[in-house]
Amino acid sequence: MDSLEVKYSKEKKTFRIFNEKQGVYITHRMSFEQMIYYLAGFERALDFVHFERKEKEK
């Protein structure tokens, strides 16, 4: 999550996630509350991927 930048537009009800490591934007249209739930799930998914990579290296 350290390499992610999140920008929310209240007027448009959109938020953009910018991945600094890969230089990629992801844009979603949803309410602020929905965005919070989405980001929590996104963070858990990133943790899982990180865990899987560590297991493969062993």
C-alpha cells in the first residue's frame, strides 16, 4: 500500500488509485463509503499476494 496514491473526487463520485511502482491508474465510480470497503479488500488482496510470493521463494 505504500506505493499507492488515492485521489477522490466528491463531485464526480470517482476515485483513482495510482500505483507508483508500475505507473498505472485504476479509476472507479462509487461513494466514499464504498471506496473505504473496496480499499480494505484491496489491501488484504495485496497482503495475500505478498504472502504467496514469500512462500514460493522458500
